[in-house]
Amino acid sequence: MEFSTSLKLNHIFRRLYHSGNQAANRYLALYCRRNRTPGNRVGITAGKKLGKAVVRNRVRRRLREIYRIHEGRFKPGHDLVVVARTAAVDASFAQLQEAYLALAARLGVLREDTP
């Protein structure tokens, strides 16, 4: 992730859950909020409901890769938290990618000038 950093602090996650904009679909829930930095901060959550550690880590790796591939399409200056839902475990990479970008577009964090 060239232009972004990871979110690691619990109080920032909680702030996003309570006061951020949110959108959800079958596979993911996305929370976003403006921050006062020139770059984005991204956090990924995969709860124990998804399965054992191997399964959760696979879902996290896929979501991290989707963001990395499309990082240039995101507007800078946002905190993003992606929460994986149980359907994300059985979803293909293409389905997760489509779901992720659809949620980002719904929340208005994608740039209009990029395809």
C-alpha cells in the first residue's frame, strides 16, 4: 500500500463504527470517515465467526490485495474499516472485489476520474 497506512488503534476503529458513514452488502461492511491526513488509513476486521485463523487470514489477505490493486482509485484523506461477513469466506476474489468497490462507490470514496 503505497499511499496508505494500516489502522491498528482500537479507539479509531470504535470511532469509525459509531460516527462514520457505513454501507454493507452480503459479503462486507465498509465504514469510512474523513481524516486530517493526506493519505488513507485502512483497517480490516475478520471476526471469529468466519472460522479458524487460517480462514480469517485468507479473507484478510484478499481484502488487503483488493485495496492494494485499486488504491489509486480511492480519494485520499479517509479512514476505512472493512468488516468481513460470513459469506466472504466462500466468495471468489472477483465477487469480493466487486462488493468492495461497490461499497466504496456508494460511500463516495472512489474518484470519479478513474474507470
